[in-house]
Amino acid sequence: MLGNIMLRCSLLLALVRWGVGDIAWSQINFYPDNTEKCKETEITVIFDVEGGFAVGDQITFYLGGMTRGNCENANGAAISDGLVLLGSPSGLEEWSGEYVEGTVDGAYRDSELTLTALAAVNQKPGYRHTVVIDPSNDIRPNCGISENSPYMMVSAYAVNDSKAQYPRPFNFSEGVNATCYMTDTSLQFRPALPKLTSQITVGFRPAMHLYANYEVRVNMAGWTSGEATGTMGPDLRRVIVRDDLAVVGDSTLFRGRWREGCCYEQHKAGFRNSTLILTVRSGVTITAGTTVSLVIPDHQLRAQCGMPGPYERTKFEVRGPHTSIVNKHQNYTIAAPATVASADAIGDGCKALDYCSGNGACDHCTSTCSCVDRHGTFDNSQTNFNCEEIKCPMGHAWAGMPTQPGFAHGDLVPCSGTGLCKGTSGTCTCFGDWSGPACERRACPGWDADFGDCSGHGTCATMRALAMLDEALPLTSRENRSYAHSNNQRPSHTWDADRIFGCVCDSSWKVGLEANETQTPEYFGADCSLMHCPSGDDPMTRRDETDCFNVTADGGYGVGKVGNKCHVDCSNRGLCDHESGLCKCFAGFYGPACDTINVKALQEEL
């Protein structure tokens, strides 16, 4: 009796020890969960253990579908124990981590992360632990992961226990909303010529397992089951597919069918949604990472016209069947449509046109070039068939025949007719003072490499701007100024308003027709290279020559207001050196403006 009691006690103690490491509850979350392909992901695991943790105890998370690879069907590297970057709410270093990369052919369902308890770990039974696996560890979803995935599991191991707990699903595992992909997608055509039936070799490497009734869809825009004569061909319920050209009979892996696209387009590939559908046969599973090569014998499909390789509308995608009764006749996307990685071109394209000389785009269907200008913009007005010469910028012709009274300069010509076009670069070499990309502007005179326009003594402005400036010559009144018939009209005879430029010369005094303004600027001349001398009233007359009230300004468009001033070089009693701006006074007169009389000298002169 005593022996039985002791045996039962021993078994009870053993069961208690075995209870250490039993996982009571677990959860795994991903951020972001609505992720783009191959995005580094923050992983948070939350768990508690009934028996608590001891130093050295381990817990393993089976991260089905996670990888450190580049999501191109290539394995990533493992992370040695202690080198996984972890975080926890406590801020203490409670765990060390080790990551083991899964295999491509296992769709990374065998990826594992193992945490080992350190001295700082909370050992209290039932305590809920939270561990964050930092995104800098580069662990990421290879494809989408369903919520509560059966491949997301957890198990624990206690160092003082001879048994590890068997893996069990998380109480909750978050899903990752992403599709999968295929690599090494390719299409080869023999012969690769339009309007002839071709043998087609289809290649791909799926990143997911392909099960029975999964569909690999190849959108073959520009292809038809018809005769390529401008009418649609039929849908084909059976397309012959072979695993190898030498093997007689259909593929043992896939069955094929054809969905004819719509529609024929003249001088274009057309048939945009023509689709070759390859369905995995019953009882067949294509393992992730398997390189698949299938042959579609000729006499079945043909290209409507020439196409580049790869053609941007040719895409691969994978769809799987719905298992629910409601959606049993539909399927859902597993691998989103992606442009084929490698494909033969159909036809020679623009080979005969020297591939558009590198200055245009080839229309493979018509074997013609669309040329670009020097800015890389397509220009349909280009006339050279192989784009050997780049069209220069166009501008309104400065010289041309008028079309009616008051209307001329309407034609657009290269370099505006005031420059030479360099066809190899599409740039203009302008004549004389003409400037601008199309030589469309008459530049300001007086260019100086050190000082710029207007000899460094003025501002360069368009005629439209000059017409609105108080100080621009010829001076005009401020009322109703415009370089057109009205402020909101631009008739054709003012077409050059923004094309001809002139100088507004600098002045140390204010220029204009108002009071205390002078009708003449300090610097003058078309290029502002000349300088007026000091001004003064003629000392030999009774009239004040500097009073410009009611005096019409040079040019005849404006009249001086009360208090307006005229500029009188050297007071009319000397000669002005317009290069230096200095007066040379006549005998009997002196001063900077020659406005002071030297009576003795004047008497001697008389």
C-alpha cells in the first residue's frame, strides 16, 4: 500500500516537471500586415507558459512563409544565436534569438525562430511575455500568409525536461495581405515572325506550390488563333501542351486552353486580352521553386504583327480555385499579373532603320520610327524616317510673306529662320543678337561677359514690359498703357511683344514725366554704353532750360507734368564726353555742369 502511494507521488512530481514549458496561450502579429512584396516586417510574438521559464529554456516559432531572401526564389542567410535583434516592453535583455532559413522548395514553411531565456527573463508561471523581432533582421513574408495559417506554430523545450513540447498552432496568427509571384518567366517563339504559326516555349518558376486545378495564365496580347487577317479566331478548349518537344502526347503536368482576345486593331498588335491558360492536372503538385518548361507546338497560335521582346502587355499570373460552394465556379489571384521577364521579339522591328538611330521609338507592328526632339519628347512632325537627324526647336519666322494686311510671321520654322540647325544634336546656332532655344528672341545689345546685358548699365526687358515702365524710352503717360490694342488682347501684329528685348538704362536720378522726374536717364544709347554729363540751366539765358513742363519728350508720346525736368548736358556751355560723362566747358564758364560764369575770362574772350 505504501509502495503504491510512493509510486503515485513520483509520477505526480514527474508530471509537474513535464508541465514546465507547456504553452498556455500564444499569438503572432505582423507590421505592416497589408504589405507590399518583400517588405521587411516587424514581428511581435506574445505567449505565456503554465510552468514558467527557467534560464536556458527555449521556445521555437515556426514562421511558415517567412524568408530573409530577396523574394526571387533564392534563400536568405540564417542568423546565429544571440544576433537576432529583439525588443521587449520591459527594456531588459530577456532573450537571445536564432533564426533558421527555410527552403525554397518548401515555400519557406520550415523557417524557424528560436528564443532562449536569459537570466533577466520573468520566470513566473502564467506570465504573458511579449517579444518584438525588429524589421532590421530582414525577415519578411515571401508571399501572402492566411490568417491562422496552419504553418504558423510554436513549441517549447525546458532544459530540465527530457521532452520538447510538440508544435501546435498559435491561438491567433495574423495574416499578411499580399500575393505571391513567379520568377524566370520567359517566352520563346520559333519562328519569331508575324502572321506565321509559332512553336511557343513557356518557362516559369513559381514561388508557391501549384496544386491541382491551379491556373498559370499567360496574357499573350497580340496573339490569335485565327489567320491574322483582321478577324478574331475561336476560343480553343484544348491547346496541345508538351513537357518536352521530343515527347509525343500531352503534358503530364498541365492541360492547355486558349481564350481569344478582343479585338483586331489596324496597324497595332490588338487582341489585348488573348490568354493561354495552363491548368495543373488532377493529382499533380508543382513544388515551389521548380523550373517549369512547356512547349506549345506550332500550327495553333500566331502573332498578329511585329512586337518588341519582351512586350509590355505580356504578363504571367497564377489563379487558384475557390473551395467554397458559393464561389466554386470562380478562382482567385495567387500571383498578381507581372510582365514577362524574357521574351523573343516578333519580327525585325526597326533593324532596317538602324533602330531609329537611337533618337526615337520603334513601332514594331509597322516597322516605323517615332522620332524625339532634343528634349526627349515625341514629335510627330519629324520627317526623317530613321530619326538620323533631330529636329531643332521651331519658332515663328522672323521673315516671311504676309498672309493678309497686318498678318505675317505665322509659319513655324526651325530656329525661327534666324539660326542654323545642327541636326545631330537638334540645337540652333543663332545669328548675331538672336538668342533662345529656337533663336526666337532678339537679345538685348551690349552684352559684356563681366557685366551682362546692356553694358552693365541697364536692365533687359521685353517690349511688352518696356511699354509699361515709367522710365522706358520713349516716355509715355501712365494712362492706358499696353503693347496691344487693349490690355486683354494680343492681335497678330504684336506677336513679337515677348520676343524683342531692349534696354532700360540705369540712372542715378528718377526718370519719367512726373514732378521731380527727368525726361533723360543718366546712361543712354541702345546698349546703355553712353553717359550723360551733369545737367544745369544755361546761365546766359533768361529761360530755365531744365524746366520740362508741357515739353513733349523725345519720341513724341509723352508731355512733362508740372515740376518735370529736362536734362541739359553741360548747361549748353560745354561739350560732353559721353564715354566719361565729364564736361569740357567753353571759355568763360566752369563747374561740373559749366553753369558758372567766369566774368574775367568771358570778357577776355569777347
